[in-house]
Amino acid sequence: MAGSENINRASIADHELWIAFKQGNKEAFSEMYQRYAGTLYNYGYHLVPDAALVQDAMQDLFADLWRTRHNLSDTSSIKYYLFRSLRRRLHRMADIRPVPAITPLQTESIEELKIKTEEYLLLSQRLQQLMSRLPERQQEVIRLRFYDNFSWEEIAGILQINEQSVRNLVQRAIVKLREGWK
């Protein structure tokens, strides 16, 4: 998959996509953006609820990726690489600590939420209230683990803490959520 070859977007694995991107394949770069921009933006917005700052950080991140593509190391998970890079970039740009998520945890559209039953809406609101009471780090690990589907190891890398600390944070968060649910 050289710099100008077409790519099969639906079936190409992250590792192959990354290699094609590093070789200068613009379609691979575009596919990376298409695949991950939405979830990357959602993650960034939960860290820093400032849409313009998150968009600027993402634009800078992708511009830097393209500019430095020949010097980048290999990765088997582009999503992991992007999340970790955006998190660092946002912290540098905003000079902030992570902000507690106050926004809804669902990633569904408003139309889809209206279709859901009243009972489901009430349960979701209750979970949201319980989540908002968790400490910042616990909210972040719950989001990364259960909403963004990162492995324990990947979360540890993103947060720059050890894997056991991630597991402990998730366990404490779940205990608090269960206690609050009763």
C-alpha cells in the first residue's frame, strides 16, 4: 500500500492503515480521520467542555501527524494513539485538570433518545446523576473502559498511570455507582 494506492476502507486494519498513512497515502490519512474524529472529539469534549479548543487541538493533532508521519513509530491501535495524543495536547493547550463530565453519557442523537421509553430516560438520568458525583478520574476511567472500549493497558497508557491503578479506579467507581443505585 504505497503513497498513492487506493485503500479498501471497510476492511483495512489499523496497523495497515497506519503504515499506508506513514508512507504518504492521503486516502489512508482521510480514512483515519473519518474513523476516529467523532469519538476523538467526544472524548476531548468530556475532558475540556470547550468545543473550539477541542476542534483546534484536533486540527493541530492531525496537521502534526501528517507533517511528522515519516518519523512516527508503528502502532496497532490508531484510536489509542490518537486519544493519548489529544489528551496530552488538550492539557498543554488549556493548562487544565480534567473537568467532571456533566453532559449526558449517551452518544445517541436527540431523535433516538425521544424514541426511547420514559423508563429508559429516567434510568439514564439517574445513572448520569450518579456518574456526576464520582471523582474526575473515576468518571474518566469509566468512560474510557465502558464507552470507548479501551483495554486496561490502553487506559493506563492514556492516563499515564499503572494498570492496577486503573482497575482500582474502575472498581471504586462501580462500588459507588452500586451504592448510589440502591
